[in-house]
Amino acid sequence: MTTVPTPATLHYGDGEFAVLKPGPFVLCAVSGRGIPLDTLRYWSAERQEAYAGPAEALTRMVEA
């Protein structure tokens, strides 16, 4: 029986994040893609959500 990994729960701050619940990845708020924590570079502290890259972050800003 294989265990399906679950996403981490993070608290996003200005320039850093804190892991609240461990996991190998978080989900992009725009695309739904998994983002490994070691490659996570884009997020919104205000919205408390992660983005896979600059295009997704810009998409979310434009939607607001």
C-alpha cells in the first residue's frame, strides 16, 4: 500500500514562510500544480497563497 503525499500547510510572511504542517509541496492557488517547498519562490502574504511562478502571481494580481 502506497501513501499519497499531502500538501504542507504554510504561513506566508514577507520574504519568508513558516511550515505549520509538514509536507513535500504546496498547491499553486492559480494552476493547482504542486510546488516543491525547496523551489517555492512566489506567494502572497496578504492572501496566504502560493504561486508556481511569476506568471501565476501576476495572473492573481490582475484578477484582484
